[in-house]
Amino acid sequence: MADKKEHSEEKSEPTTEKKKREKIKGYEKLIDRLKEEQAELQNELNRDYREARRYVRTHPEEGVLIGFMGGIALGFILGKLGRK
């Protein structure tokens, strides 16, 4: 009886190790995919930022006007919220 128990424990140890290795490989793949996604998003943000800077440099009046209108709108909203 004890011999059977030892034999089943020996079988379960390699399978548990194998399962652990498979899980670790799965996590490593997930981490790699997340790193790739992070790099893609970072590149996209940098591209959009450069594009926005170029636009503002070529159209400075519109940039100032948009900022001014945004400030007025924000002031109006905060003023309404402050009165309550």
C-alpha cells in the first residue's frame, strides 16, 4: 500500500513541475506580447505628439484660439459648478 502511494507521488511530482513550466511559459508569452503592445502604443503616442506640434507650429493662431476657447469653456463650467 505504501509502495503504491510512493509511486503515485513520484508520478505527480513530474506532472506538477511540467504544469508549472507550462504556466511560466504562458506568462512569459503574455509578458512579451504586453511589451510589444507597449512599444507600439509608445510609438503611436510619439507620432501623434509630433504631428500635433507640427500642426501648432504651422497654424499658431488656431492653436491659441483653441486654447483660449477651451479656457473660457472650462471657466464657465467651473463657475457653474462653484455656485451650487
